[in-house]
Amino acid sequence: MLIYTYDKSFDGLMTCIYEAFYSKLQPEDILPKDKFIPNLISEEQYIFTDVLKSQKVKKAIQDKISRTAFHRIYTAHLSESSHHEMSVLHYLILGFKVGKNVDSHMHREFVMDLVKLENKVNLEAHRLLGFLRFSEVSNNLYYSTISPEYNVLQLIAPHFVKRFSNQNFIIHDRLRNLVCIYNCKEFKVLELDEQNSLYLENLRSNNFYEVLWEQYFKATTISERTNLKSQRGHMPQRYWNNMTEFKNFEEPE
Amino acid sequence: MDIQSKLHILSAAAKYDVSCSSSGSNRKNSSNGIGNSHASGICHSFTPDGRCISLLKILFTNFCIYDCVYCVNRSSQDVPRAAFTVDEVVDLTISFYKRNYIEGLFLSSAVFKSPDYTMEKILEVVRRLRTVHNFNGYIHIKAIPGASTEIIQKAGMYVDRMSVNIELPSDESLRLLAPQKNKDAILKPMAFIGSNIATNKSERSKFKNAPTFVPAGQSTQLIVGATADSDYKIMSLSESLYNRLQMKRVYYSAYVPVATSPLLPSIYSPPPLLREHRLYQADWLLRFYGFSANELFNSENPNLSLIYDPKTDWALRNLDKFPVEINTANLEKLIRIPGVGMRSAQRIIISRKVHNIDFGDLKKLGVVMKRAQYFITCKGKYYGNVAFKDTLIKYALTKGSDVMKFQEVQQQQLSFLGEL
């Protein structure tokens, strides 16, 4: 059983697709290198990321299938979910056959898989547009930590750049140790080492407006309508750690 | 009084206004400005009552000259009173916005001194936000009934949404609970805003740079359960507001007893949350699913069923229009099937171009089979787990209905109130 492994990057996945199309033997599975566990029956083939091959695949998807399809694959890949790679491969095999109609085949599992993953990633990104909190750590420098389930930092960054174009800010993805840094001119997404990450996390300072916000949050609740299930449905508790209003939050019983 | 106490009093006094949306506007940021608005709106937090915080919702003041029986800020009520200054509101809005707490400002006010004086204050806040601080976030303000049209017109040039609350859906209820207000004082500013929005729209279609007037439209709110008005009356009013005044949204607010009066429900009665939920469902049917109020109600059924959602209820009363064949029905017919929403209907239409849909596919496309199975056929075959007969279907649908879920929530609230 042939298994492709790759470096987790989108270009890596695109190279795998290229290889799968141009080799005689189709892979049974495609996995990130660190998720592969060697065993007796599977034969590993590591695919080195090749930007040129990746470019060719990307262009072919946009020209021969559609830009929507390309966007769907890219967004689904950000979910980092296991086994989305094979759905992408099957989706593209069908896509290169039927062109832009591929999205009509929603009764096929691999199409619906990607649609669902895309929706999940977009939902996570949309929620963070609201749930992300900045604190002012020094004059006109704003810092925020997030721990998103999916790798959505690069999806949400442009929104904040447009909205806070005159504000220096840093958005820190603590789970992946990625930061988005914006200096009022341009933004960059970088990887961070342990030391800098600790330094950033210790930057936060309490502030007058944070207390006011906590107070507003309490005052605007209608206790006669308490519905904790609904609150958690809309805003799962995994977001709460990073949110100002939940720092000293006591749950009503 | 310090800003903390003011914020506490004036946000607690504003919380019964349910409007929370920040959608419908796509104001862009300017080069030296702060903020923009997001067409679909963004929720920034959810309070323990499950309602979203999108805008900083505050009153400018809760000093009021009116004495409306149902209102928490009526002049005869003994509550702490406060008033913001213009600078305080502006500073709070900008500081909260920069930390991404909010999508913008929702400024309302009790009527202080006179309607004109109150409206002037609101105008001053929004003028300063837009012109001095170049704030491009979302702003929703209340048009104060009785304020002069010039001030409302000026304020409309700065804001994204404006609203006038009707609160009580009939003239009799108004006379009973808010004797100092009358229908005309409420409907006049509404009609004025509505016609100005229409003129502005046509101007903007001709001239690209024409200034905007209330680009996200106007909304209003109706209180449910404070008076004896039927759901039929409420939905007919909503329908005419949508059709005649180009209203963007009508909100329904389950009445939370805040005052003792022989005219009102007892202070211990829980807010009618399930009824409010049903009204929102019916409202969606009016706005997006092509239903009319006369289809949903008749003189024998003036209120929505609490057991079934409005679409299921309608379908059960019109079983002669069912079952619908999934593979051939058009969009209008598909969205009238209980359990099929706009999104799943569109998916059905897209995917049946390349493939005959069978029963197993529907769940994958997002159809709620629990309800839909009784109202459809796939390739001519009926798949419901009981025969196509109204009594059997009704019985099957009653199990696991929303009534049970809401009773659970209400239990939770009662125990919470008991501990206070």
C-alpha cells in the first residue's frame, strides 16, 4: 500500500497531487510526515515540496475547474484535519473530468467532505472576527492572543488590517506559535520561537477600559432570560480563555 | 457621578431593546480613520442569556418625561438616574472599538426635557464620531418620536441604521399602557425615514458619490405578551411594515415583567420565550420564504402553534399540497417543505442537475429528515415512517418538539431566580 507523506504545507499538498496524477501507481493515502506511523503493509514515499509543480497544479485548478473550487481546497486545507488530502485528490480527479460542474456532485462523499470542512474553517474565522480581543500594551500597540481550532490567522488578518489601519497590532496564535504583525503599513505572518512567545504573553497589562467592558458585559445581561446552553452554542467555551469579559467571570447557576 | 456608575445604569436600562444587528452596511474605512462595517454583521460576545453583543447598547440618559406603564425607565419608577456627556459616549465607543469589543454604537435615550433636545444630543454624538474622530464603524440610533424632521434628517446622514420602536401593536394597547404617546407620533418619523431612504437610494444609483442616508435601513420592535394582542395582529402589522415602509427588520421582545400594575402580567410570570421564538420563525417565513400572514393565520387560528413550528403547522393544515417531489419541484415549492431551508433547497437544485436525488442523499445535503420525511417523495416514492395521513403525521411530529426544550430552559431560570 503506497502512502505519500508531505510537509503539511499547501504547496506540499499540491506537489502530492501533481505526483499522483503523473505516476502510474496511485497513493492509497496522503499524510503529513509527522502523522505517519510506519507499519508492515504500507510503503512510505516522501514528496518534496516543489513550488514549480505546485504552481502548475494551482493554475490548472483555477483555469480548468474554477476559482471557487481552488478556494474551497485551500480553505479546507487550513482545517489541518486528518484525511482531507484524499478528499482533495478525489475532488480534483472528478474536477478535471467534469470542470466547474464538480460542485453539483454534492451527493458524493468527498465533495460534501470538503464543503463541510470549508464551512467549518470559515465559521471559525468569522467567529474570531468578533471574539478576538486586543489589549493596549503600550501607546498605540495592541496585542491579542487566539487559540483557534483551525489555522485561520491568515484568513482573518486582512479584516483587522482594513479595520484598524492606523493601529499597530500583533495577533498571536498560541497553539501554532504564529504571529501576525502589522505596523500601519503592511502585515506579515511569521513563526515564533518559544522565548519571544513567552515575552509576548507577559506583555499584557490591565487597563481602565477592560474593567469597564467587564462591567458592561454584566450589566447588559437579562437574568430573567438566562439560557447558558444558548450562550455556549453561539460562543463555545474554548474561546473564553482569550476574552477580556471572562477573566473574572462567575457563572450564574 | 463617575463613568463606571453611569455605564452600569445606562447599559442596564438599555438592555430590553433587542435589536442587535450590525449588518446591511458596507461603509469603508478612510485613510486617516478608524473602523469599517462588515456586510453580514459580526457578533462580538454572548451574554449568559444567550443574546449577542454586537453594538455598545446604551441610553444617553434614563431621565424621562413619559410614564409608559410597561417601561423600566418610566418617570414614576424609583430607579437610579444618570446622563452621559457627549464626550463620554464618544470616548467609550472609540476605546471599546479599538480593542475589538464592539462593532459600533447603538445609542438610544429616554426623553429628557423635550424630544428635540434629546434628538439634538444624539445628533451631536454621531456628528462628533464621524467628523472629528473619523469613525467608520456601525452606528444605530433611535429616532425620538416627536422630534423635528430636520434633526432626524441630519442625524440620518451620519448613521447606518435608525429605528423607532412601536412597542405595542395596536391603538387600544397604546392608549392603555402609554397614554402620552399616540400612533401618529410613532408612525410619522417612520414614514419620514422610509421615504428618505427610498429617495437616497435612487440618488445613489445615479450619482456614485451621493451622501448616504441610513444605508442599513430602519427597524422597529414590538413587545410580546404585555397585552392581549394576538399573533395574527402582530404579524399582519409586521407584514405591512415590510411591504409599505420598506422596513428592514421587525424585532419581537418577550415582555420581561419590570413593573407591578393591574394592567400588566404579574411580576412573577416568566417571559413568553417560546412565543417570541415562534414569531421570529414566522417573521423569517414572511421575509425570505414567500409566505403571507393570511396563509399562516386565519380567524380560527389567530395564534401560532407552540407545538409545531409555523411552517410545519402550515403544512399540516395544507396537506393537499404535499407530498412534494424533490427531483422536480421548483425553488418556491422546495422552501415550503418543513425541514428544508434556503441553503438545502439550493443544494438540491444544484445537485439534481447531475444526479437523481434519492432519500439517502437528502440528509447529506443538510435537510432535516425528522420533519421533511412526511412531506416529500423521492423518485415518486414516499419514505415517511408513518402513512401519509394527518393524524399519524401529527402524532409522529409531536415527539421531541420544541415545547419540551423550552420547559427545560424555564426550569433553569426559575431555580436561578429562586436563589436571588
